[in-house]
Amino acid sequence: MQLTVLCCKRVKKMGVKQAIKSLDAFPRAEEHLLQKTQSGALVSVIGLVIMATLFYHELAYYLTTYTVHQMSVDLQRGEILPIHVNITFPSLPCDVLSVDAIDMSGKHEVDLDTNIWKLRLNSHGHITGTEYLSDLVEKEHEAHNHDHDKDHHKDSHEEQHTHGFDDAAETMIKKVKQALANGEGCRVYGVLDVQRVAGNFHISVHGLNIFVAQMIFDGAKHVNVSHTIHDLSFGPKYPGIHNPLDETARILRETSGTFKYYIKIVPTEYRYISKDVLPTNQFSVTEYFSPITDFDRTWPAVYFLYDLSPITVTIKEERRSFLHFITRLCAILGGTFALTGMLDRWMYRLLEALTKPNRGSGFL
């Protein structure tokens, strides 16, 4: 009786083992039934190369960051707006150029406490000297105010100063005319720090006494404000930023006029994956050119009129999840392995079908 019960238990255990074995999705063949072929080796090598290539690209894709854009109302107040400029005027000497800034409140800043420099260029565009612009602007406007005060005096010597024809003015006129004859140009570069409100800044010959300017250029139509904007930005640059005016050239031939760039500044925060925050600004721009006519009393200039958007854009760097990387990796490797297995079977059957007639003819 006990022997019968023991036999029944063994049968049940064997049945359970067989049932578990039937669930095996990876059956093993006997070693002597396995056959290695050259075609199988070729497919295996190709499969390994494909797997390694896809793994490398997937790893690089996982390690690179992507950006997410968010928008919110701009809450910043009372901050300074840095304006980075790097502009070349190939047809105007540095002695006649000045930079003025005006904001919405009507504040007109001519003695800009900024880091702006002028580089003297020869006719080939090579740098021949440097000058600090804020000092020159201050001197030019002091001379202009001094001439204005002299308008109230009646003697001929003071009137001569009023019209700008003193010895210093005559020396400057000769110097600028010689520079124009030599084809000198000027590059203005540096940083303007202005109030964070709407306004404009412009580069022109407005710092000159009008009579001096008339003697130099013989009329506004001969002031060539051709320029190349190498860089114009409103803050530090972040990865992927595109400033639409960079490397923009506007060349005038046999005409003159005023360029106006209408700029819409969008406050921006760039958040790196390391949690560092970079406050800066993006901008869009439209431009307008107004040619000088014989009846215009204004002098050519290049204006940059800017306004700020009430919306702040936040750009965040993020990295893909590790589980997402593992899922894609398994799909790629598993799919490649399955595809190479199918290719190996097809090649084996094709070669077998091609060699069978040859074997039959050999036996005959």
C-alpha cells in the first residue's frame, strides 16, 4: 500500500516537471545536432556590427539633452539691459561717429558709462588704431554746447566759434577728409548698459557740429552709412540661440539714408541640466530704410529701436529617463537578433536548395 502511494507521488512530480519544461521558450538542441556554417558566421558578424552601431547611437541619444520651452509673465523690474554691439562702418572714419541712447522716459544719454570702443580700419579692413568712445562723445557734445553758448555773443571771433570754424575744427575737417580719401572705416564694439525699458540707440554723425559736418561731407546725401552687423545681442548667448542680425550687411551705392531696425526683445531664462540659470534675451527684428531726399534736413544714421515683451520664455535642459533608454536598447538589440536569425535561416535554406541538385548529379 505504501509502495503504491510513493509511486503515485513520483508520477505527480514528474508530471509537474514536464509541465514546467513545456513552458520553456528557449529549447536547447543537442550539441551533435548543431551545425555551424560560413553563411551563419557572416550573418553573425553583420548582426554584431549592426548591434554595436545602434547601441552607440542609442547611447549618444540618451546622453544628449533636449530642451523644453515654457512661457510666463515677465516679473523682472528695475534691471539693466546689456546691449552687445559689434558693427563695422566701412565708409565712415571713427572721428565722425558717435553713439546716443534714448529710453521711453525721454532720458537722453550721450556720456554713456559703458565699455564702447572704436577701431580704426584702413581701406582693406585691417585695424590701425583704437579709441574709447565715451570720452569722444563727451568731448564732441561739450564742444557743441560750447558753440551753442557762443551764439549769444556778437563779436566776429565768437561767431566764428559758433559756426565751428576755429583752428580745432579746421584741423578736424582736414583730418576727416584725408581719412575719407584713404578709404578709412570704423568698427564700433562693446557693451551698452541701458535701463530695462523701451528705447533706442543710434550710431550717426550727430555728434558733429552741423557746420563742420556740412564742410566735411558737402551735404547729408554724401554720408554713407553702409554697415555690417557682426554681432547684436541683448545678453549672454546660450546653446542654440539665433540672433537674426548677426553677420548682416547693408551696403549703399550712390545713395544714402537712414536705417531703422525695430526690435522686439523677449526676456529669456536658460536652465542648464546642472541647475545653473542664465538670464538673457532673445529678439525678433524688422527693418526699414528711408532714403535721403534733397528736402530732408536730417542726417543719415542707423537706429535700433527696441521694446520688451511682457512674456518671459524659460528654456530647460532635460535628459531622457534611464528606463526609456533600456526599453529602446532592448527593442533594438532584440529586433536585430531576431532579424539576423531569420536571415540566417533563409540563407541556409537557399544554399541547401542550390546544392541539392549538385549532390544528386554527383551520385549518378
